[in-house]
Amino acid sequence: MSDTTAYAALGDRVLVVRGGGAEPTADGPDPSATDDWTADERLVGRDFQCVAATPDEPDRAFAGTVESGIHRTSDGGDTWERVAPGIDDRVTALAVSPHDPDTVWAGTEPSAVYRSADGGDSWEALPSLTDLPSESEWSFPPRPHTHHVRWLEPDPGDPERLYVAIEAGALVRTDDALAATAADGADGTETWQDRPGGARYDNHTLATHPDAEGRVYTAAGDGYAQSEDGGDTWAYPQDGLDHRYVWGLAVPRADPDTVVVSAASGARNAHSVSTAEAYVYRTTDAGGGDDGAAREASTEWDLAMDGLPDPEGTVRSVLAAADGPTLFALNNRGLYRSADAGASWERVPLEWPDAYGSQTPRGLAAV
């Protein structure tokens, strides 16, 4: 039995959730055969946007806030400290390199990317994103005069490649993520590739997988998309995905061809508790087909709501992959765990006060 720590960012606090892994059975892990689960509140009163952690350094995690930059724990969530005092903007995205746990990226509003090479002790800015030609078309409602980095996704096959989702307006990437810095005078147009052909503009969550070289998955405001060549070309498998405002996304570590997403009919139904109606979908054939058209034809989505709360009144889930086939889903109704790659879910047995139910979760990392 293995232990799990999940760092769950609600709107105004981080929950550090700890519990036992599932007992193995002949039919796979049994999610009901677990140790007790506990949840400790940390950093209560902050305004959170994101969290990040890595199994390679499970006691270290990062949380991004609106008003107080980046916070870090190095003891499994017991204590936190502010790092990167020079980053005062909204910290809207965080990622830890799968190649080196000391390499950490942060994205902000207004859109900018920073890098730490020492586990968060020091940070430097990458060349400006706003040098890119499409920047004049970026805009985030309801703040129409700004935009932000919604997601950062390191490529597991190339430590220099980083994918960046700008909300809303672009997907960009760099193949110089470890070398280029703003301090060196590097030009953003030479560092970043603007809007690789066919990429979605309103990307919410990106994912990659070490067993699927070149594959990039994205959950976007206008549906799901997938690339097999590092973002050069894209396919848009939508069959069965009846709700096209796609938000959360997770790919089980055990299977790159299974994808789970959370979705709604629009932004208000996804994010607002008062009008929430959100769903979870799953496909097991994301790897089908030799080209985009074949992949679109072969990929089918099914509802994956077994064990999850009713869609009405439930905001879009934030999703995260843990060991093997294990996935987690966080929404305003609770934290849910799947031991079978999203085919079924069970609510993690935690107290869930009314104050949690009125919030829209911001981030989730499971190690």
C-alpha cells in the first residue's frame, strides 16, 4: 500500500490531503480498501490560482496566488514560505520539470514566464511573450485589457521544450526553455513560436505523457484537441463529447491512450456555483489512427460520471494523475478518486464544510 499526498487549491486555501493507497486485488486496486484520509488547511485567506508538485520530490510543492506571489512547502505541506519576492503579478500557472525537480516554471498575469533552476530559491524571467505578433489579439474576460498564462506543460521527451497556454488567445512553445532569459536580451520572437498551426486559442489545461513522444493534449474553451508532433499539427476528436467547454484534463500515468476531461456547456456553467452544471468524459482510444482525420474518426468519448456527484450544482472538476491508473478529481462537492483510470470514482472520505461547497477549486497535484 502506498501513501498519497494531494495538494488541493480551493479559492482561499490549500488542503493538504493525505491517505493510503489502494490494496491490490485480482481485478486491480480496490479504492475502498484504504487508510484513513486527512485534510489540513494551509495558507487560509489567500487567493489561489494554481499548485504544482512532482513525485520526484513529493514533500515540495508550490502554490500561486493573486496577491502574494509564489508559496513553497518543503515538508509535505506542514509549513509554507513565500519565494520569488520579485514576482508580484498574479501567478496563474506553475509546473515542475519531469527531467529535474529543481527546475520550476511560473506563469503570470500579465502573460510572462519565469524559471527557477534551484527549486524555487531564485527566479529569472524568460524573454517576453508580449513580443509575439498575436499578442494584440489576446484578451481575458471579464478583464478585457489583460491576459495570462493559464497552463505550463514541460515536454517529457525534451527538457528544453515548454508549451504555454495563454488565456485567451494562443498556444505558444519554446525549444530554448533552459537557456533563454530576458536578462540576456533575448528577443521573444526568437524564443517563442507563436500559435503553431491549428492549435486552439483558448487552451485551459495541457498534458503530455512520457510514453507518447510528441503527443500534446489540450482541454480548450472550444473543445478538445490533440497533437502527435509536438504541436505542429492538430486533430480535434469530439465524437461523444457533448459539452465543448472543456476545462480539466488528466492522462493516467499507466496509459497514454486514456484521457479524462471535465466539461460544461459554457463558462458560467463551468465556474459559477450558482449556475454550475459540469460533466466528466473519458476516452480510451486517444492513440488511434495514423493521421488527424483517422484519429478524429476513431476516438470516442463517453460520460465518466460513475461515483461523481450530479452535474447540476457541480463546478468543473480539476483533474490530476497519480500513480499508475489512479486519478483524482476536485470540485466544489469534494475530492474524488479513481483507481481504474476514470472508469469509476469514489469520494475521498473527508469532511467537506459548506464553505468549501461555495468555492470553485483552482488547482490539484497528487504525488
